[in-house]
Amino acid sequence: MDFSVDERSRELTDRARTFLEGHVLPAEPVLDAELAAEPDRWGGWRVIADLQREARAQGLWNLFLPGDHGGAGLTNLQYASIAEVTGWSPRLAPVAFNCAAPDTGNMEVLNDFGTAAQKAQWLDPLLRAEIRSSFCMTEPDVASSDATNIGTRIRRDGDEYVVSGRKWWSTGAMNPDAAIFIVMGKTDPEADRHRQQSMILVPRDTPGVRIVRPLSVFGYDDRDHGGHAEIAFDDVRVPAENLIGDEGSGFAIAQARLGPGRIHHCMRAIGMGERALALMIARANERQAFGRSLADQGVVREWAAEARIQLEALRLLVLKTAWLMDTVGNRRAMTEIQAIKIAVPRAVQTIIDRAIQVHGGAGVSSDTPLAELYAGIRSLRLADGPDEVHLSSLGRAELRG
Amino acid sequence: MDFSVDERSRELTDRARTFLEGHVLPAEPVLDAELAAEPDRWGGWRVIADLQREARAQGLWNLFLPGDHGGAGLTNLQYASIAEVTGWSPRLAPVAFNCAAPDTGNMEVLNDFGTAAQKAQWLDPLLRAEIRSSFCMTEPDVASSDATNIGTRIRRDGDEYVVSGRKWWSTGAMNPDAAIFIVMGKTDPEADRHRQQSMILVPRDTPGVRIVRPLSVFGYDDRDHGGHAEIAFDDVRVPAENLIGDEGSGFAIAQARLGPGRIHHCMRAIGMGERALALMIARANERQAFGRSLADQGVVREWAAEARIQLEALRLLVLKTAWLMDTVGNRRAMTEIQAIKIAVPRAVQTIIDRAIQVHGGAGVSSDTPLAELYAGIRSLRLADGPDEVHLSSLGRAELRG
Amino acid sequence: MDFSVDERSRELTDRARTFLEGHVLPAEPVLDAELAAEPDRWGGWRVIADLQREARAQGLWNLFLPGDHGGAGLTNLQYASIAEVTGWSPRLAPVAFNCAAPDTGNMEVLNDFGTAAQKAQWLDPLLRAEIRSSFCMTEPDVASSDATNIGTRIRRDGDEYVVSGRKWWSTGAMNPDAAIFIVMGKTDPEADRHRQQSMILVPRDTPGVRIVRPLSVFGYDDRDHGGHAEIAFDDVRVPAENLIGDEGSGFAIAQARLGPGRIHHCMRAIGMGERALALMIARANERQAFGRSLADQGVVREWAAEARIQLEALRLLVLKTAWLMDTVGNRRAMTEIQAIKIAVPRAVQTIIDRAIQVHGGAGVSSDTPLAELYAGIRSLRLADGPDEVHLSSLGRAELRG
Amino acid sequence: MDFSVDERSRELTDRARTFLEGHVLPAEPVLDAELAAEPDRWGGWRVIADLQREARAQGLWNLFLPGDHGGAGLTNLQYASIAEVTGWSPRLAPVAFNCAAPDTGNMEVLNDFGTAAQKAQWLDPLLRAEIRSSFCMTEPDVASSDATNIGTRIRRDGDEYVVSGRKWWSTGAMNPDAAIFIVMGKTDPEADRHRQQSMILVPRDTPGVRIVRPLSVFGYDDRDHGGHAEIAFDDVRVPAENLIGDEGSGFAIAQARLGPGRIHHCMRAIGMGERALALMIARANERQAFGRSLADQGVVREWAAEARIQLEALRLLVLKTAWLMDTVGNRRAMTEIQAIKIAVPRAVQTIIDRAIQVHGGAGVSSDTPLAELYAGIRSLRLADGPDEVHLSSLGRAELRG
């Protein structure tokens, strides 16, 4: 066992951190100003385009993508430390490096399961950040953590498929630049439980696609990354070749997509926790109450220590998970992926909550990034199935032995 | 000891509950529509005026105010159950009954410490809900839980006082109807620790009063109740008779104001918790996942049970605190007031958080009131000093014996 | 609602407290010496007999028993505060007042369901503390929280019943003075779920009764109150008139026994928590580390405050439960009884654990009562069904509405 | 970074596990029988001697000791997995491999700081398990986590040192085979804070050494490993050459001893947690309640999952700490050592507590090892300073940046 970081990862992580400090953090207030100036706009932010141009020039681009089709060819383990850096500024850093969800997951799906034509049409422009995308899986009327609940239908009709249903929490879809939607639905509701679903590419401008409304997370509309849309698909017709993989392969593709998606979220979450802790520390050292610095209060010390312990232990678990994905494959890393999916967001939630507490009123306002980080991490405990579903599944496996 | 509820309180509580169900809950979507239709407006909502008219006609008016100067003359214990009912809809029910913070606290200050002229000018219109008010205590640059930190100055200059300083989290102050501000500042920074501060009435339209900006709470602007303002007081001159009580009495008045303020918050918080639990139960019974109702999942049962236990135990502690305030006075109820100030918001926060979790994505969106309730209760753990200050103070008293 | 304590309860509670401080606490080291001197003895402690004589003379006797058959006729609410006092010294105070489990529950069963002959033979000497008793319900081979699991058989054979089975955690049964066992078993395994069980009186010296071994709790053998026995009943024959109530009434009698049993446990547990807190406070004030008293450490203050809050809130819930039992009956107080059964022991467990922590090594040793209090309260979370069974049941009821 | 285990460690760990399963676990009831048969005996257990003979023959001997003076020369990282295996049976496995505290720490002190003569006289027989030893640091009258509190004096008098003071929690010292005590005391109370203490070798049979009494831990006397003694040193005279290192080096030696001591405790604690989890799983699968296996109850699944997550994350943190000690030295691994000292025992305590809960009454009795494991892990949270001292120190360092 060897806990030292390999050279390439260290070098890229250092470069990413320099970029974060030099370009991304200073751009945060610029983004806020753009958002305030155009309250009805959902994308096309100049500050993001500027960051992307610079990051790409520095080789900080598409680092998430394994293999050589436009990606950097990093292992999950190598990418992990870089992803953590981007978690310090989740609104700007991931997108600056073209490593932001849901585009990353969508690019992976196209890379792994797409036809050459699908890649040319959608993957290539995504890799160049010319377009953005959305992933349409969750539905408003059912518990989507149970995939058999999905109600959207994808019916074959001659050379076309007809998509009918309603999705929500389609992240990024409010952004007009999100040109392509990957939609999950049932091609065969009578098939075996895990062979009922398929995924299909639905261009945004297809007739019958209707953006119903944006959703908010706590009070945030998340316009910086295209918000979260409720979308109606009313008998939407797309060419049959838009299907990704075979009919019935939707569940398997979703599973394949989830592993990397979850670990990326967890890597970034560690970075969010580190930023919250850094903010807590800075505040505690600067603020006085009852004749001494907050940093001298026992409770603040305890919180700082607990945060450090949690971040160290969970970072290692994330890194080991990445290493397992690299060495034995995503499927055999399932237990660990589930473990970090449960453990990381809630630990980071606590860290952010305490950082808020140390900041007093400033902590819940927009004067610090903490409240918005909180809203983001809180949602992670629901995305891709609530914690409780994963705990139950992990526990069942453990009890089976 | 007798745990039965007295007749008057029971009758008023029943009436309040009927009003809540018949008028307030149906008005929630109406308020949402008004807010959406006028995104730059901070007050004057028609739906609130309508509710107030009806509530007043039903005698559900100013119930919070002890004594007979326009109040209902209820004891704290009698009012407690009614206040709990209003917590079910914190945006609408308290204001409908003219029992909303910060007006309640401000009316109490005027009632208890105001001159006849001050009462005539400000208390009477507040009791009739013709105007609203704000309380300006917290400052952006210091830890306000330590009152000696307050930087705002109130200097005597002939027949006037000159107020200079900066306040924030002045709740309600974005609403143009908030005609009067009660401002806390130092008249004598050299006096004894608790004799430095005074309170003074500053009409909104006084020259030098400048609303700097609204603050948000987890993305919410709280426009329904006039938001939270940062306010600059640049050499604001008011007549000397605007001082409330004597010079140096500010700390004592603040303490007197805090007791009832805190217990009202806690009473309402119990109602918030009950609503969250009711929503959790309704959702759990209606939603299916993995072949059974969420209500059949062990974890949801556990959450419902824990919520019930917490609400029952803490309600009793709130009621006993009210009874102590009624029988031995606010000062001798300090331990209990501190105890509920700490215990109630965090317990209710957990209940709301779990209700969110049971709702999945809907829970963090605006499709349920949960996320906004969460933001509200979370802020309570900071308002009037963070939990930790109260824990430390309560613990010190306990250790002293 | 009225939180003042009635005169009779206050007077008796004061007397009990005076007795505790004057007689019981000083007797603790005497008991330790007796226990150390006779390591194989399980009962007949002189110090207990002395305390009983004195307590009885002071009228502090059988206070737990409602009604007038030898009891004090107190309501549950009146008894509650006295029971709390006895919790300060659970090894000596309850037994000193003849208010110790399992005798109290057994006396209640005889009082409520026994025949005149059963009362004369067993209840009267128990009320005079001439004998002691045990309750034989839990079995080693099954989850006894589910009464249908019970394996002990009680078969009618002519004028006799034949009892066959194995019990454990029969508290007090190692004491040779425990002359009578109340045994729960199945008279009709084919009957309805709650009509299968019966209770029967089995004198200790009946042939076929075999004390298998004592059980320990953590490392404690609890010889002070007769330990906990595993007992084999090998075709034990008793007269048919030893049956308590009718055949099939065992479950109902058990339920009737459990309500008061649980509330008594909770009342005493509050007293255990108060003692642990008092010990924590004394230690914190006397011990120095790193240049200041432990009482000046933030974390100790926080623990003292949390303990105070928990004890105040839960005491009220226990008292309200007692009041409900008095006013609407045990059955309609079931929710509250379940709530305190869950909430009180675990809260007190935390308080004791923290008191241990403040004491350092002394806390886990026998130099303070804390470790033994811990073992006692920890076991309460298992006795009469584990917390989780009660949480699930309470949650189900709550979800049903 | 590479999470694969190196060959030598894997091979030794496998061998240790085979030994555990084949020899140690079957020896547990044998030890219980020996303990029961001789209630006044504190050492010299035949079953331990048998295990030691066999383990030594298999090369499972002194694995803890780095370097080549009788040790196996393993790195901390290599030893970690083996130590974890021994945690499954803390009463027997560590001592079987001659890797039990406090002997390990004492051997390290002698190995690192002892003279050739001290090594020949005490280290060699310890390495051969011919004698045992004790470490006398903690004192009954002061908070020993603050080393400046230590009251024991070590005064030079000609060719001798005179030791006066009182120690307790001297683990192993009740065993007559514990031939040598390492005693910490002050040679110069006027020196700098960290130069006041020295360590000295005091043979058990020196005049003036008086074993005052054994201490218990939650009712356990821990006779299997020599108990915990309170010892009076009444003007005990030893030759001056018994001093370890220089006068004033006691604090530094203690610090050097603590690092490995803590990580060994944590490694074993992981194994204790794994055993508790294994017992929980076995019980949950075998026990039925309310018509289904405990393993099908949501709460048991949740506990199993949480335990798995905690054990995986904390094991990694322990391993990384070992790796840091190996690569950058104990001093630069201080943060991590402190982190695991805090985090591991409390996580394992929760796991054991839940395993107890799943076992019902059996869990608190001696029918499973759980209650005794609990007592052991609970004490770890106090040994070498309570958690809170470490949290505060770690937090202070974190806040300093």
C-alpha cells in the first residue's frame, strides 16, 4: 500500500489549484453580477466562456473522460484530486474545465455506448463545449429510485420512436444551449425488470418537447448551470437511430453512468467541505465575541477537528473507490461507490452547516457561498436515490455476507 | 399539576385552527401567485390584507399582547397553543392575526416602555395593522450576540439624538409600509457594560436612513414579510423624545423584548414541526417504492416516531416556560427560555429535514413549503445569538448550581 | 394547565429526599462492604433491612401502589416525583421504600388480578417485605418482544397445571428470599395471538424449579437485588388455583403490568440522570486541567446544558404520561408510555456516559456509581422489548394517524 | 497511490487469521473456565501459555517491534493488518503473539531508550514472554492528560533514586508475573514544563512498592491480563542506573511511546468492530421476530451498512497513519494519530452498542463477548487523555492552519 500521489495527478492538481485561485475564485463575483443583471437568462454566461477558453488553453479540459476519444486519459484515481479542487467552486470550476454534470455523464454515455454518428453529432460538440446537454430520468409522479416505476414510454413506430412522458429535475435544461436531451423511458413494460428501459437522444428543438417550468432548490434557481427543468414530452418523434444501444439496455447504461457520476460528485463534495472548513477557519480567526476570538471557543475547535477527521477519512475512501474502479472495475466497486454516496454528502452537509453557524447571519445569506453550497449538498442526498435506499441496499448486501 | 387546557385557550385555539384550515392554507398559493406576479414588490400583499380583515372580524387579533391596551389579555400559556397553530403557515397565519414578528416585539416594547405620545403615534396604528415596523439591532461587522460589540452610536445633540451606524437583518424593513424602526445603539460607550445601550424610534422617512440592500436566506428573499434589510444610518436626526425609556436602558429593554420573542418563536416552531410531520405522513402513505408504501419502511416509521416524541416533550417544555413567565416572571424563567431557544429549533430542523427526505426532489423545491420552512427554522438557530452562546450560558449557570 | 406540584406529593417528595440524603446515600458504601464480604450471597443484606425498617417508620412505604389495599393511594402523578428521588440510588432507595422492581409489578398484578387467597398468601407478605418475588417472562431462545414467540407451556392436568420451559433475566430470582415466581407461558398455542398466554404463580421451592445460573450485566452480577437468573421449569406442578385470572389472560395482564412498570422505570431514570449530572458538576468544579477548572471548558458546559434541557423536557413528558394514566387510563396513555420508554433511557444513558467521561478513569471504575448506573440504564433499552420495537410501533401508529 | 496489500503483510495476516480461527477463538471458553475456577488469580493462565508456545512456533511473535532487536522488522503499515486480526479477541490474541499492551509499549521504550544492561535485564525476558510489565503513569488525584499535573516525585539520593507517589490504572500490575514497572514522575518540578518528568524502572519486589487494590471497568476486573492496579510508591529506592534516558526526558519518551501505542489500539479496535459486526450479522440472520428475520428489519440493515462504511473509512485512515509514521516519522504523523485516536474508538463503540442491541439480553451478559468489548473500547476513549483533549488540540492546530 502506498499513499503517495503519482506525478501526473499531482502536477495537474497543482495546475488546477493555481487556476482556481487565479481565475475561478475571482470570477465568482463576476458571475453574481451577470446573474443579477439578467434575471431571466438561463445560460450563455460570458464569464464561463472566458474561463473555458483559458482553461482549455492550459490543458485543463475534459479531464474526467477516460480513454482517448477527446479525453485526457486519466484514471479515476488521477482525476479524483483534480475533481476535488473543482468542488471549491462548484458553479464555475467544473464547467470551466468542461467537467460539469450532467454533461460529463452524458459524454460518457455517448463515448461508451454511442454510435459513430451519435458521437459525431453530439459528443464532439460537447467535448468542445459548443453545446450543453441534459439527462432526463427522474419523474414527478413516482419514486424514481425504483427504476421500475418509470412511466415515460418510448414506442417504436416505423423508422421512429415516439417518446411520451414527463420528467423533472432535468438539470441544465433551462439553458437554451442544452441542445440534446438523453431521455430514459420504457420500450417494453412487460420485459424483465431490468430490460424494460431504453435511452434515447431527443434534440431540444424536436416538436412536442415542452419546457414546463424551472424548479428551485431551496430558494435557488441555479441559473448559472441551466437550472432544473420540468419537461413534458408529448408524443415526441425522433429517428430510430437516436436510440442509444439496444432496446432494453437503458437500465444497464444508467448503472454504468451512475458509478462515475457518483464518484465525481463525492470528489467535488470533499472540495466543498474543504472550502467550507477554510471559510469557517478564516471567520473564526477574525471574529471576536465575549472578549476572545471565536477560534478560542471550544466548540469551534471541536468542529474544526471533526471536519478535518471526516474529510481525511472520507477522502481516502473516495480515493480507494476510484482505485477499485480503475483496477477491478465499476461493478466490483459497487459497495464502495454506495458507501461514499451515503457518507460523503452528509458529512460535508454537517461541515457546511457548522461553517454557516460560525458565520452567523452572513452564513445563510448570499455574502458567503455557504448557503448555496448547503443547498447543493443537501440535494445530493436525494439525487440518484435517497440515502436510505442506498443504506438499505448496502446493509442487505452486508447481512448476506 | 394539571395538563388539561383551559377553556378560553381551547376555544381560541379551535377557532384559530378552523381559520387556518378554512382561510390561511388555501391562501398560500394565492400569495405565491402575488409574489410571482410582482417580483420587485416587498409588501402590501392583497391576500394578507384580506386575511387580516377576516381574522379581526373573528376576534383573532393581537392575541399575543398581554394586558388591556389593545391586546387580548391572554396569558403566555393561553397564547401558546394559538401561536402553535400559526406556525403551520408562518408566512401568513401570524400576520393574519397581527401576531407576526418583529411587530409583536416592537408593540410590546412600546406597550411596556413607551410614553403616551409614542404609543399614540406608533403603537396604535401597529395594533390596527395600518403600518408595520422593524427592529434594528444586529450589525454586519460584529458578533451581535455580545451586545457590547454594538457599534451604532446614538449621540445627544440639543433636542435631538443623532444616530450613526449600520444594521442588517432588519426584518420587514424592505416593506415600504414598515414606517417605524426601533434602533439599538450606544449612548454611552464608557458606561457599565449593560448601561451603554439605548433604543430609539427612527421613522423610516427620516433623512439619512438608507436601505442598502435586501439579504436572502438560503436563496429566499422573504418578500412576503418585508424581507431582511441592510440599513445605513448616516447622522440621522430624531427628536429627543423618540428615545424609549432612559439613556442606558437599551440592554434591559432588549432583554425584556427577547423573552416573549423567543417563546413565540418556539411556539410557532412546534407548529412548523407538526406541519412538516403531517406532510411527511401524507407523503409516506401515498408514495410507493420497491413494492410497498414508504409508510411501511422502517426508517420512515422511526422518523415519524422520533418526531412525535420530540414534539410532545418540547411542547411541554414550551408550555411550562410560558407558565413560569406567567407565574414567576420572565426573569426567573430565563433558564427555561434559554432551554427552549436551543432545543426547539434544532429538533424541528431535523423533523423538517426528514420530511424533505421523504419527499425527494419535491422536498427541496417550492412544490411543498418544506424547504422554505427549513430556511426559516435554520435561521432561528442564529437569530438572537447562536445556539452555542446559549448553551454555554445555560451550562455555566448549571455548573454554578 | 398548571405546573405546580400538589401539596401531598411535595411533602412526600421532600421527606423522601431527606431520607435519601440522610440514610440512603450514606448506606451505599455499607452495602458495598457487605457485598465484598460475602461474595457468594444473593440477598438478605442487613443494610437493606435497616433502611426498610426506618423508611416504613417514616411512612415511606409501598408508595407505588394505587388504591387502599396496603398502598399509599397516591396517583401516578403524585408518585412520580418520589420515584424520581429513588432513582438517585437505584440499588438502595427503591427497595428501602418497598418500591423496587420486580416486586412492585408483581404486587400490582396480585392486587389487580389475584384472588383473595392469592393476595393473602403472597401479596400481604410482599407488602410487608417479608418475602421477595420474581417475574419470569423472557426466554433465552426467542425474541421475547414478540409475545407469540414464548415457548414455555402451562398445561392443565386435573387439579394442577404443569409448567415446562426455560426463562432468563428473571430479576431477583437468585435471592433465596424470592419465594414466589410469576411465570408467563402458553396455555393454548392454538388460540388467538393474544389469548394464548396465561400467568401462574410458582413457589420457588416447587419440585422441578431449577435455578440454572446467574446472568451478568456488563460485568455486574447485581447481587444487591438478587441478580438475574436463568431458570428451568421441568414439569413443575402447581395447584390449578395458582393461575392468575383466566386461561388466556396472560397477555392482557402483562400489558397491564407493563404500563406502570415502564413509567416507574422512567421516573427513576430521570433521577439517575439527575444524579449523574450532579456528579458531573461536582467533578467539573473540583478538577483542574491545563490551567483551568473543567467547569470552564466549553464542552463540559455544553454537556451540562444539554443534560439540563433533556431532563426538564423528559420529566414533563413522564409527568404528563402519569397524569394521562390517572385521568384517561393506561390504555389511552399508550402512545406516551411508549414515547417515554424510548426517549428517557437513551437520554439518561448519554448523560451518564458524559459524566463518566468527565470523571476519567474513575468514571468506569467502582469509585463512582456511574459505570453501574450506565449498565442499568443500558439494559433498560432492551428490557420489555428493544427501543426499535417501540419506535416501529409508535411510528406505525403515527403514520396511521 | 496504491491500495493493494504487500505480500509479506498479506501472508502474515493470513497466517494470523488462521491462527485466530483455529486456536484463539476456541480458547476463549477455556479462558473463561480458568477464570471462573480461580477467582483470586491474576495471571499465569495456562491457556495463554499454550497459545504463546504455538504462536511462537508459527513465527507469529513480537510482530509489533520494528527493527531487528528481537522484533519482526515489520513496518507499521505491515503490522497494521495483523494487529487488526488480533482485535477480534483482545483478551487472547495480542498476548498470544506477545503483542499485548502495555508490554509492547514498554518493550519499545526499552528498545529505543534503554541501556544495554536495561535491555539485557528486562527487554530480553519480555521478548521471550518470561515476564510481564506495567506502565505507571496515571494518578488518581489529578487530570493526567495534563502531564504537568503529575505528582509522583523521583528524587536523586546518592547512587539511588527515591520514588514517592501514587499511581492507578497500572494495567497488568495485579499479575505477579509483572516483574517490572516503568514509572513516570518528576525529577525537577521547577524545570520547563516538558523537562520536569523522568521515567524509571522499578522492579515489582522493591521495598515500598505496595499494590493497593485492583480497579474494575464496568464491573470487569480484567484478570485475564493482570487487571488494573492502584499502586503506592512509598520512598521506593532503586539504583540510579534504573533511570531511562536522562533526567527530564520522561515527557519525550512518553510521547514517543504514545504514537505506536495509539495506532496499535486503533488497529485492534478496527478488529473489535469487525467482530461485533460479524456477531450482529450472525444474530440478525438467525433470530426471528414479528414474522421475519431481524436481518429483514430496516434498522438492522441500516446499522450493518453504517458499520461497514465506518470501518472501511477508518481503516484507511489508520493505514495511512501507519504509512506516514513509516515514511515521515511519528512526529509528522501527529495530526493523523490524533484523528484516529478520536475517531476509531467512538465509531467502534457505536458498532458494539448496536450489536448488543441486536442481541437483546444476551448482548449485555457474558454469553457474547460484546459487553466486555464495549467496556474495553469505552475505556479507550479515556486512556491517554479523553477524546475532548485531543479534539481540542487537533482543532487548535487546524484553526492555526
